[in-house]
Amino acid sequence: MRLIALCCVLVGVAWACGGNIASDGSSSTTSTVGGANSVSLPFDPTQGCRDFSSPGCAQCCMPGVDYTGAQVCNVQQAYSSSVVDGACSSDCQPCAPCNATTESSLLDTAANPRTACDCPHVDIGIDPCFSNGCECFCSRLFGSLLGCPQLGPTVCKSGNHCGVELLVEPGPYHPGDTLNVYWFNFSSNTAIVNDCGNPDVQQLQESSVTYFVVASPLPCASNSVMTLAPGAQVSTTVNVPTGVGGGFFRVHGTYYLECPAGTSSPAACGSSPIDVSSNFDVYSQ
């Protein structure tokens, strides 16, 4: 079982920030886009500063929040990072979700796959990079793909064992905003996603206790699951919860792998349920 939580901080070699969950009862829709060899996104993960040696990119900035939802700015430099209160300076270029280092690392992973690491079934744990085992490799792979999802087909068809990724379009957001959420099946197996592809929305409290926001379910068949073929991508819109304040949030879902083609029952799949999540920030006002 794995659970990825990215709160607009460096994870491995990737910087990645981050629903379809309407706490006010509004409706959601979903559509299938893209294909086995492509990733379709309404935003460019490579937009912004990707290399600190580029002109104007000696430092770059990412807007974010603290646990209360107050606005902060994450300032990244080549060998250091800091968090300052308030909005990012207008003369600080935004950091690209997919920086050059992450891209280079992923392309190296594609060229030199870790075939022994069955990442969807690796228990990453709390300190995955205590050693250079599969826990560390898979943690960095998952985090890097959240920053550079367009490289998923390249990296995951080269012998690396990938799973299903859940991606939130970069924020921060305000309560009530609509954002895009994406399911990517980067594995070579048919996957089944619980709750018709509706992820939970959770608020991450400073005490590490999560707060669940009830989902408004998408229309779906009576079996309440969504099937994702290998290479498939599904997008859905999410309403940021209102009435719960700002801070750190994540979308979270559960899926199964090793499912026979044509099945719609998780019981027919060969894996246990696998958790996946992606974070996003919400301003308090």
C-alpha cells in the first residue's frame, strides 16, 4: 500500500504542488482523453524556471499556504530554499512543476529501469530513502511523475513497474474553486478504481490527523467502479471544499491492479487495494 503526500515541497528530485469532491453537493463530470502514448493536460508542466542557470532563474518561487491557509511563498535556489510570509514577489519567476533535474532523472530511469522494484506494491513507509532500496526508488519515481506526468508513458514502458497516478492541477486555490483531477494508468495492467473515480478530499491538520470531506459521486454503473485500461487517462473536475478553512488538502483514491480485461469487479483483481493521493493548497480567503 502506498500513500503519496506532496505539500509544495521538494520530494526526492521533484518539486510538485498541488478536487472532485464537492462538499456543497454540486455535480461533477468525467471524460476520457489522451492515449497509451500521450498525456493530455490543460497546463504545461514545463512552464516556468526549470534550471537555476537560465537567465532570470537564479531563484524561482512557488505560491503556497501554511496550515492556517495564510499565503506564503516558497523560494527555491540552487542550493537552498526558504518560505517567506505573503505573496511571491512579482520579479521572482515561477518554478516549473517539471524542472530539468527531474526530467533528466526520469529519462535516466527510463534508460536504466529498476525491474526488480514492483512499485505499486512497495510499502514506502515514513523514511523510504534510509537506504537505496526499492522504497526510495519508488518514492522518487512517484513524486517525479507527479511533477512531470508527460514523461509517464516513456518511463513506465521501459521496464519500470508503475501504477496509477492521481494528479491535481497546480494551485493554490480558494474555497469553492473548481480544479482538474487526473487519473493516469501508467501500469501495463488493467486497473479498477473505486467510487467511480471519485477521490476523497482530505484536509491535512498540523497534528497529522486528516479531515475527510464527503464526496458527491459521479454518475456510474451500479458496481460503483471505473475501469482504466493500460495507458488510459481520465479527467474529472473537483470543487474545493467550502466552510472548512484553508490549509493543506489532498485528493485520495483507491485502485486495484492485475485485473482481467473486461472485468468490473475488484474481487477479480490480483492486488490488494492500493492508495494514491496528490496534494493541493487552499487559501483561507
